[in-house]
Amino acid sequence: MATLRIQRVRELLKREIGEAIRREFEVSEAGLITVNDVDVAGDLHSAVVYVSILGSPDQQKRGFALLVRHRKRIQGLMARSVVLKYTPTLRFLMDDSIVRGNRVLGIIDELEKATPAEPEE
């Protein structure tokens, strides 16, 4: 279980990284990039940023490539707004949990439509 300090740092990094990404990248070019979660190492030297990108497959590829290419810039912007002893080194990973969740909800909807409703007594 993460300590309260680590949880607070995670939420702060999530908010500030998301804000930096929103300011740096155009939605039309990179798709809509959302920071879903940030996992911070116990020593705060590194952080894994889980992102999802809504848009066409081409926009998703381009958006992730831009994130990786501009990692140091995003890290620098985050360091200016979040004062920590060490600025965590960021690593971006695609998070497809939203897509999987939507697929599961779609399957549930299809099953509900296919199953006839039973009359109530």
C-alpha cells in the first residue's frame, strides 16, 4: 500500500503532466491524450505515466511518438510546477483499459438486447 505522501505525489503529477500535455499538443495532430494514472517509484526518481489516446489509429501512433519524443520537455514543465527534491524521470505507457471497458459494456448491451425480458408477476 502506497503511503499518503506517495498517493498525493501521484495525483499531483497526474494533474500537472495532463496539463502540460494539453498545452503542448494539438488534439487535431495527436488525438485526445488523457493521463489515466501515474505510478511513482518509492524513491521518487522515476514515474510510469499511463496514457490513453482517443482518435484515429494514425493519431494514436503520432500522439504516442510525440509523447516519447518530447518526454524531457514535459518532464521540465512538470518540474517547474511540482517542487520535489528529485524530478522523476517519466516513462509513458499506453493504457487501453478504457477501450477494453467500452468493449465489455458493448457486449453487455448486446446480451441484454438478445435476451427477451421476462414478464413480471
